[in-house]
Amino acid sequence: MKQTLADALAQQGYATLTQVQQAVTDPELAGSDLLVSAQTGSGKTVGFGLAIAPTILGDGDHFASAAAPLALIIAPTRELALQVKRELAWLYGRAGAHLASCVGGMDIRDERRALERGAHIVVATPGRLRDHVMRGSIDLSDIKAIVLDEADEMLDLGFQEDLEFILAAAPEDRRTLMFSATVPRGIANLAGKYQTDAIRITTAAETSQHSDIEYRALSVAPRDVDNAIVNVLRFYEAPNALVFANTRAMVNRLTTRLSNRGFSVVALSGELSQSERTHALQAMRDGRARVCVATDVAARGIDLPSLDLVVHAELPTSHETLLHRSGRTGRAGRKGVSALIVPPAARKKCERLLKFAKLTAEWAEAPSADAVRARDMDRMLADPVWHAPIELTDAAQALVARFSAEQIAAAYVALYESRHSAPEELLAPGPAGKPEPRAPFGPSVWFSVAGGKKAGIETRRLLPILCKAGNISKDDIGAIRIHYDESYVEILESSADRFLAALGPDMTVEGDARVTRLDRTPDLGGSSKPGAKPFARSPEHRRGPGRKETGPDRIAPRPAPQPEPPGPERRKPSAPPSPRPRKPEPGSAAGKRAPMPDIATADGLVSPAKRRGKPAAHNQAGKRKPKAPGQAPSKAPPVGKPNSKKNKARAAAAKARGGDKPPKRRAPKT
């Protein structure tokens, strides 16, 4: 090992190397391609940093002036890439290394300038690195080593084409190291195509479950999933906890729920920008937030030093995802807990995931409220302040002089409990695979809350607000109806007094929304928008004209036909007309049409065929046909049906006028 690297490890407090670090730094493997399978949190970042040191440093302990990059580290996510850059910065700091990062979400112009100044090691994500290669911003001609960190995750995220493009553009005499928690078929194919005689390294953690992680499968009732998460967080009181959900909507709902219960919580999902994600993780690192709710993709690459608890609010889709989720805890020799929230319907799925992942979990029920309170008492009594030398300050002497020992102890316990969220009362989990039937709600009282759809109020937002402000749980709340300007909430009669006492004399909840107790059940039918017609139609409108109803919403059946009264004998209807004769087939003897007679005109006989093809004289091309010089006006009747009474009358009127001249208009009488 290079002396500069040994000094850096000693400064960071490394006394011994982990299994994967010892395996990849074996002198016999120097210069060989490696395919390493190691669990998340096994120290593989420092491991591949030590493994590529002989290749990029050579015989010396310090780097020469920075020019084209010597090593590429490719990671699946931005957070993991920046984390790898921080680890390699202190590892190669004494060797004078210059590092650059190329990740999505950052300004590509700043990255281009950093590459132009020169860098020995470049840490990048696949998409952004390929963009730099295609733009010509990075020179890969001097690359001596390429490391693919979390290679299986990169294939799951669809980066196979980008990886193949980058590996094909790099020199063929390079070293290629692949690190992956699992080695599926895609990783094996990629290794066989772009590695040369790769050596397979499998650590002991690959063949057995992570020894530093305690897996617990907690059975809960279907309606107590959120309450069980609250109790698990309160039971362990970890400095940092990570709650996993499968969708963004579930992340937002859990974040709101935990925030209303008094937890300092941040959210991580794909819809957040890079700056928002960075601020959320920084809040977890400096202690401003203790709980992070995230999706699988958003949480990849997260490395929190005090992450002692992982809660699976929703079961993952595969056992590889289960391993990646749980691998966020139990890192660097610390102990961690991975708790799976398992409702009855998901029991079989949880058992399959644990079997495929080769994990052994302890099955139990979620911590009850009594168990949380007992754990709080144990933590309080285990505080070292009880064994410290007694020093009575002025404030302590004032308390002793004013109050009894019992009063001081009761006040201390009350103040201690007030700093923590109250635990939830959980129902007994039902049998596996059968949903628990909902119990009758019971007597209730209705309340109105100012604001409705016009103000953007939704049920999923209003429910946690009422629970927090009224010191009640969702089981105490029945129906919630959001109208246009007002909302109505049904609360158990046994919890109404507690709800009113928690609201106080102001009777307001979050956002200064006023709450009013109603004396009767409100009118919940129809739309409450001003000027809108009720949704339910009136009985007269429903039944239509001429119908009678037998009840409030029923239409009477149609009466049966009655026999006709006796009377004079009616005339029998005439026989139906004979059917119309069918049209004869074309070409048959009966199908030949009789010839039409010729039509007599002033110019002689004209056949119908010629008459149909020749337009009228005054209608040809839209103009009147010019007459020849000296030609007498035509006295022929207009073309039409020869025996028409109308045409005969027109011909007689034209003859009386002396041709086809139009009649003269008579002067109006004065």
C-alpha cells in the first residue's frame, strides 16, 4: 500500500480493513480485472480506491500535474457519485489528486471548465459522462482504470446502453472493476464482454445475511400501518431513520402524517430538484431532521453516518431492492435494524422476499403504546446524568425548597414525555390473507370546518390536521364531506369532549380555520356551490310526466292492459295492400324500358336523349343565346312537360303578348 494512502487511512481512524478491502488489495490481483460482489455498506468505496492506486499512481506516491483523467468512477445516482468523490478526496488528498465530478442536475459548463483544467480522477453518472464524451469535453485516451460502482443498480435504471458506449470509447488496455451487491445475468454478460479474464471475488457477507443488521417483520392490522410506523420510530428513537415507500404519493402522505405527529422529517422523491435533495440530506446529517421518507430510486446512494433504523412502510418489489434498502444501515461496524411493516394480506409476499434474499427475520407484532412507554422509561433511567455527581445549582435548590420529591419526579417525567410524540394504540393483527372487517362507527357528533373545495381543502390533508389539533386518532373520525365553502366532519361522541378541549376556546385548527359544533346532522346532499342545481333530481323530474310514484324514490309499475268496453261493432280493417312488385333483372325481357315518345318543338321532333344532353337556349353557359340578324322571336313554349297546365298557361300568355317578350309593368295608380 502506498504510504500516502496509509497515512490517510490512519488519519480517518482505520485500524483494520474490511473483508472486501483486504480482498481487492491483494498484491497478486494488481493489474487484473475484478468482478466483486459485496453488500452495501461493506466499505467497497475505499476498497476500489485502494485497488486502483497501483494502476494510476505507478511507482510513486504522488500524482504528476493534472492533464487528461487517469481513472473513471461511474455511479448510478448523483448522491452516490458525490459521496464517492468525498471519500476519494480524503483518501487521495495527500497524494495531490485532483478530482472532478460529472453528474446530472449540475451546470455542465462548470464541469467542462473543471475538465479543461485537468483532473486525475473523474466521478460521474452514466448519462452525463456520455454527454461529455459525445461533446468532446473529456479525453479518454489516458484512462488506465474504470470502476463501475453498484453496477446492478445501473442496469436496473436502464443505463446499459450508456455504459457500453463509455466502455467502448475507453482504451482496451485499461483495468475494469465492477462492484455489485448481486450478480444477475446482465452483469455477467457485461463483464464477459468488456472485461479480460476477470477474477470473481465474493465476500463472506454474500453467502449469509448482514451480521450488523437485525431484520424484524412486524405484523400489523390493515388500518394500523401508519400508527405502527409511528410506534416503531418512537420505540427505537434512532438518531437517523429512513422510511421507504413505493410511490411519491405515499411519500407525501407519510411526510405529512409524521410531521403532524411532531417528528422532524424530510422527504426524498424524484420530483425534487438537486438543491432540494441536497438540503434534505444536509438536514439529516447536521441533526435538524431525524426521519427521511424516500422512494427506492431517490434513496440510492444515501450514506448517513448515524442511520440506525430502516422502516419498510411498503414492501419492496424484489429481494434485491430489500437488500439495497436494508444496506443503508449497519455500515462501518455500526448495528442497525431493518423493520418490515407487514399487514395480513402481505404476509406471504414478505416470506417470499426473505426467502429469496436468504434472510432470517424475527416475526413479532408492532410495538404497542405500553411497550413504547416502557422503552422511554428505560432510556430515561439509563441516562448518565443519574450517576453524575450532584451539584445543586440555584435553580435546583429553589425546586427542592419549593416542591416535594414526588412533585419534582412527576414534573420531570411529564416534561420528558412532552418532548416526544405520544405512541399510538394498535389493534391486534388479523389472520393472514383476510382483511379485518370494519367495526360499526357508533354514536357521533358533527362539526363544521370553515373552508372547502374553493380553498383547496382535501380529505387527505384535513384528516391529519384534525388529529393533531384535536388530540384524536383517525379511528375517532368517521365521515368527512368537503363542500364548496365548508367542510363537515363526523367524530365519535365519546371523543367529542376531548376534541373540544384540545381545540381550546378559539375553536380553530391549522390555518385559523374555525370549527363549529353542530346540533344536528348537516344536509350532505347535492352541491354546495352557490347557484348550482342539486345533484339529486326531484321525484317529479325522475318519474317523468304521466307517471305516479309509490314511494319517495320508486316509480309505480306500468298498469296491465284492460279489456275494451262493449260497444258497436267496429269496421274491420281492409286487407293489407299487395306487396310491391320486384324490379326485374337488368337485361331481361321484362327489364327493358319502353321507349319514350318524341317531344314536339318548334324546330321539329326531338328525342328525349337529345333533349337531356342539350341545355336550353337561354341557359347555355349561363348566357342567353344570341339571335341571328332578322330572326323572328321564338314562339315556342318553355321546355318542360308538354301536357302541364302551367306550361299551357304560359304558352297562351306568351302568344297573347306576341312572342316571348316580358309583360310590361303597369304604372301604379295615383
